[in-house]
Amino acid sequence: MHEPTIWQALVLGTLQGLTEFLPVSSSAHLSLTPWVMGWPPAGLGFDVSLHVGTLIALVWYFRAEWARVARGSVTLLTQRRAVDADSRMALFIGIATVPAGIAGLLLEDLAETAFRAPIVTAIALIVMGALLWVVDAKLPLARSREQMTWRDALLVGLAQCLALVPGVSRSGSTITAGRALGFDRSSAAVFSFLMSLPIILAAAIFKVPDALRESGISAPLLVGVAAAAVSSWLAIAVLLRFVRSRSYAVFAVYRFALGAVILGLIATRGGW
């Protein structure tokens, strides 16, 4: 695969960070930007490497939460059951991670090929946007994260599997599932962010070495990772503040618009 220039890496890293935690699909933006701009594709290895920046921002922003989850994990291992809020959250993150891990192993080849077709991305953006809008508008804001059960965690984890298709959005699918289960907007977003860490970490562990073997630790890669870290932190902070008083409708509208633009480009340029 082609190694991007420093400018291309900066653009792709910034897009990765901004869209990883907003429910608008980072994979869609990363797969479509080279296609729209006429750049050679950087490849899935480079895209996954950008997740190192996302990972840094996620750990730093929720460092207090992660300290509690770590204590809860120790309690879970020693007591062999969840006995407090911290151990329950550690258990729920584990439960939510399993479906996406299995799906990633089984569907990796499709995720790198057929799923990345522009037409698939455009349809996924629009369909998932409609689901997000309807669920967020119609379902009550009745539950907080403290009221989560293992069944809730499993259902949100199953929704995360859909994110293998660019355009669906990992945060979009999990936030939509959380809202469908009646969780308030902030609780749905925070659990979505927390449960993303194991999957992002696993992807980095398995894919980043491949990217490094291809091109080494290059200036474009470092620029992309740094841009992803800064923009990820900003995206988390902005979204959590935004949904305290507003709905997710604006993100659904953005998904509709982006999907329509992609369909228009496909109609004029081809490249299904």
C-alpha cells in the first residue's frame, strides 16, 4: 500500500480522531477520503495505526474511570464475581468486547475488501443515521450507567459488531443500542467509549506491527498518530458536553448529507 505524505497523514489522523467517537463513522471517512481526493489508499494497516493516537486520548481522558475499572478487574478476579460498581463495570466491558472480537476474527477479510466499497459505506451511513435519529427521538432517557445489566452489555457488544462495515460507526452503533435500551445520552456515550478500548487495543496490537514492517516508524505515521490523539480528545470532550442538553439528531443529519454526497459522486464518477 502507498505511504501517505505528511499532509495526507495529518488530514487522515485528524479525521480519525474527530470521527472515532462522534457517531459518524471514522472508517467511512478514512476509506472515502483517499477516494474523493484522488489519493492512493493508505491501507488498513495505516488506518489501524492511527488508532494508537485514539487509544492515547481514550486512556488519558478517562484515566480516573480506568483506575476504577482496574480495581474492579482485580476484585473480579479475586472474588470471581462482581461485588461492587467497579467490578460490575469491568465485567460489562468484558462482556461487551467478546462479540466484536469474534466478529473481527471471522470477518477480517471482508472488512478489508467488500465492506470498504463506497456504495456500501453510503448506504450504511444513511441507514444507521435513520436508526440513530428515530431511537434517540422516541426512546425515554430513563436509565443511567449504574443501572446496566450483563444483558445490556451483551446487546451493546453485539451492536458493535456492525462497525466492521464502514459507515455504520462503532460509536454510532453502540450509542444507538444504548439509547434503544433506554439509557440517557451521556450514559450511552460513556459506556460506548469505555467498551471501545479493548477492541482498539487489540486492533493496534495485531495490526500496527504489520504497518511498521511495511514502512517503519515514518514521519507521516508519527504525524498521523499525533493528530489522531489531539482530535480524539477534543471529540470526546465536545460530544459529552454537547449531549448533556442536546440530542444526536445533528449527527444523523450529517450522516444523511455525507451519504447523499457519496451517492452523488458514485453516480457521476463511478467506482461502486
